[in-house]
Amino acid sequence: MKNDNHDVSSALEKIKICASASWQPLLEKPLIMVGAATCGRAAGALEVKRTIMAELERLNIDANVLEVGCMGHCYAEPLVVITRPDSDFPPICYGYVTEGIASRLVQDYLGEGDPCLEYALAAMEVNDFIPTMADFPRGLIEKKIIMDYCGLIDPQNIENYLATGGYKALCSVLRQTPESIVQTMKDSGLRGRGGAGFPTGVKWETCLKADAKEKFIICNADEGDPGAFMDRTILESNPHKMIEGMIIAAYAVGAARGYVYVRAEYPLAVERIRLAVKQVREYYLLGKSILDSGFDFDIEIFQGSGAFVCGEETALIASIEGEPGIPHHRPPFPAIAGLWGKPTIIDNVKTLCYVPHIISRGADWFKSTGTPESPGTAIFALAGKVVNTGLAEVPMGTTLNQMIYDVGSGIAGGKTFKAVQIGGPSGGCLPESVLETPIDFDSLKQVGAIMGSGGMVVLDQDDCMVEIARYFLDFTQKESCGKCTFCRLGTKHMLNILENITKGKGAPGDIEKLLTLAEDIKAGSLCNLGKTAPNPVLSTIKYFRDEYDAHINEKRCPSLMCKDLIAYYILPEKCERSCDACVGSCPVEAIFSNEDRIKVINQEKCVKCDSCLLACPPQYRAVVKLSPPEEVAAREKGKK
């Protein structure tokens, strides 16, 4: 793109106006913000927005309606925030909004002045009548840096980002030397948030000093961990922050081209990144001689095909080059010889999002949050058996206990906590005894887990830890590229042993075999997929060995989860003869009435789907699960 001086001046003036603007013009009339990231859309946000628009038109109410991203309160989606300028109430965030509730909010609040507090999740500012976001237990713990404006601005409008001070950091670095920027990043102590935790400034310095005419920047948005959705949410809610960090990184190391490597399974994120890049070009913040600085840089979007191993940087590079996504030996590291053999910086979405803040506020400001060895914050995707699922950004050093019980509000259904699986499919499963462990790169390693990219799956009393280990190992084994013998065959052998154990076919010595294989795989694998794949097995054996022993020695699943080791039985003394709830719920017609009209389960036809157990009225509780299944045979024999 060739820059015209007049156009550049106009762009600078527009940036200045937007950067100094407030939300006052939007607030001259009612403002309605609808959370429409993927989590919101899955819960019905687009239908809610359509209802709001239709009601506004029907009632002839003039209001601004913005489609925003995700605040992190995914459990309460769809979320709607309404600000009414002529009301005494602050902006109110409504949760669990349906089309019917949306219609009422427009009619009652915007039409008649009733704020419908019965639907309010929280207020966005201090108010005597409605709790604020900060009043929630998680509000006392969270500190939003990356997610500061997620869910509060329109990600499809660059001027919304400019109004928050966006691209000011970029404008400032164009007047600095690359060396000074790299030094600031080194001083900040920022460690990569992709999982490895390598010092970002050191990586940038290596690339800056590399003698090459061409260099590259890659944003790794190939988020493949089951249960993880941090990068996707950021890109859907505030893509410009990542882009600004990427441009600053390029200027710091001397790169002229950049790639955003994002998986094609994230269509909304891809759509919003493409639009954001287009808008940034229109403001002369990408292309030839950015803002007449003489610095050239542009970004391309590369969609990955969903291979988990492509999260590893050398496999990712191979994928962009058109080769199979297979890791390669290091050194040389990508900062020396990466994409097409040129020096290349690969940083995660979250890592790049910190960059504008560090440039604007300084290294000391960043280090004031977190721990000395792991400064800053961490974003986690809380999933599983926790009450409030979603995203939370907390200072490094926050404990696992605080994440689960303060941020997540504890275990769903009033059940008992058993473990938390942290660090993705290659992470560790940690018990209640280590919940006071601080969340940082080093502390988690000491207890057998890894930071990973930020996935956190909470498990309760109904989860079998042997089956959990089998599930995650099955994932990593299937995602192995197959290059390393230890990873390809070793993980398969471990998986076979675990499958046998969960089917009641385990043998004495299986645990020892698993431990030996795990150490060999870690030592003999090339990349971190293989090196960390045994972690779920090692951690569950370390903390839940009694469950392995029960499966192997007693052929029993203590959690009643492994299908081959359980059976369903109807207690005749509790069965209500006139009730057919279990009969109607069975998908394979395995339940029938005997001559006494007592319900009986045909064990040969039963698929163990839990339907009868869920359908049985709570006042009867006649359906029970038993392990080992031989108990059922004994009961049936005794009954006959």
C-alpha cells in the first residue's frame, strides 16, 4: 500500500480523535450491548439480539445496539448490558437472557423505566441495589489486563478499540529504537503464555541479533486443548490488541511479514481477524511505511486444519510451508532459522496481547502483578464439574483453590471435588491436598502438572481417574504425528494397558509397566507432545493409585464410571409397580416387568447409558449402579 501524505495525516488525525473520544456520544441514547462471541451465540445471543431489534422498532425506541464479545462469564450467557442515560441506575448486566426476557427488558426498562432487577446479574458500576461485578467472589481475585475490554467494545469496529487507547503503544514505539523495545520486554520478565513459559524478551533479542535480510512474526492461535477457549475468545472479543502487539514485535525484531496461524474450526475468530486486519490497513497501521515511519509490515491469515501437534512451533512452521505438520529437531531454534529458514518469532495470542500494555505502562508496572519468577496474569478456561464455567484472568500466584471455589463457585450439583486437570491433555490431575498450590510455571511443575495454555477441567466424585487418564492419553496418542517411535508406539502401548484396566482385564505389574513406559516416552520423544503425553497417567498414579489397585485387583470401579465394571439393578423393595419411568427412558428396551410387576433390567441388552437412573423418581430411588457387576448376578440369583 502506497501512503499518500494527505491520507496519512487524515489517518493520524482520525486516530487522535478516536483515541481521545469517550463513550459519551454512544450514551446520548440508550446503549444495549449483546455478548455475541461463540459462547453467547451457542446460548442464543443472536436470537436475543434479533428480538431486541424487533422490539425497539415496534416501540419506536431509538437506541444503540452493539454486538460485543465475551466478558468471561460464559456460564450466564447470553449476557446483555443496558445503559440508559436518563436513569439513576448504572449500566446493568443481565444474565441468562432469553428472547422473552429480552422483550421485557426493552418494553419495561427502555419503555417504562422499570429496570427488571430480577434478571440482573450485576451492575457495571457501584450501586446500592445491584451487586457489581467486583462484588462477586471472583471480582476480588480477577485482574484483567488482556481481557480489560473483552465484552465491552465492538470487536468489529476499530474505532471502539482506538477509543480505549488502542494503537497508542504502536505510535510510541515508532519513535524508539528496536533495541530499547526489546530491553523493555526483557525487563518486564514476560514469559510466553503458549505453555512453555520461555522469556519473551530473550527470544526477541535472539531474533533481533540474527543476521538476515528477511524475518517473520507468527501469532500461534492454534488452540487445540480440549476444554480450552482463551485464544478464541480474545480474538473474537478484541482482535486489535493481538494485532497491535504483533506489529510492535515485528518492529522490535525487524520483521516485514507476519502470519496469524489460526485453526479453521474457529470461523468467528477467523472472520473477525480478517476484518480487523482490513481495518488496520485502512488506517495505515499495516503495509508500506507505517504512518510514514519507513517501517514496512503486513499480516496474512493462515488457517490450520486442526492438527493438535501443529501447536508445536516447528510443526506449525512446516504447516505454513506446505509440508506435513511434523516437529523438527532444535537447535537451530526458530528465532535463528524458522519459516523458510529465516529468523522467526512465534508468540501465543495472549503473549502478544500483553505487549501494548507493557510498552505503554512500563516493565515495572507489569512486574507489580504476579510472582517474581512468573509476573503478570494468567487466563484460564474453567470447564467440567464447576458451577460457573468460563474465562477468568487472575494474577500469577493465585491458588488452585481460589480458582475453583472463588472464581468457579465450587463443584456443581453439591457433589465432592476429586481433582483438577490443568495444562491441557498433557497436563496433570491434581487432588484436593495440593489445591493451595500457586498457579505459576514453576509451582505447578513441582506437583506434577504444567501451566499449558490455560485449560482447567474440574472433576468430581463421579469421575474415575483411571478412565480420565485413558481419555486424555487417547487424545494425545491419536494426535501424535508418528515421527518418534517412543511417542508413536509407547503411547499406544500405554493406552492398551489403560483400556484393559478400565475393562477389568488389568494384571499385577501393569502400574509398573505404565511408569516405565512413561519415563521412556518422555526421554525419547522429540517434541513436547510426546514428552508431556504421560503426565495424566503419572499424576493419577501418584495421587490416585488406590483407584488403579481397585480396578486391577478387585475388578471394581470405585467411581462407578467404567462401563465394563458396572451394572444397573432395580431394587425390588423400592420399585413402585405402577411407575414405568425407567421403562420409557430405556433406549434399547432392556427393562421389563416380571410376574410381580417389579421392573427388571436385562443385563445382556443394557447399554449402561444412565437413562433409567436419571428417570427414576427421587422419592423411589429404585435404580442403583453396582461395581463389580458380579454383585448384580449375585442379587439376581438370590432373588430367584
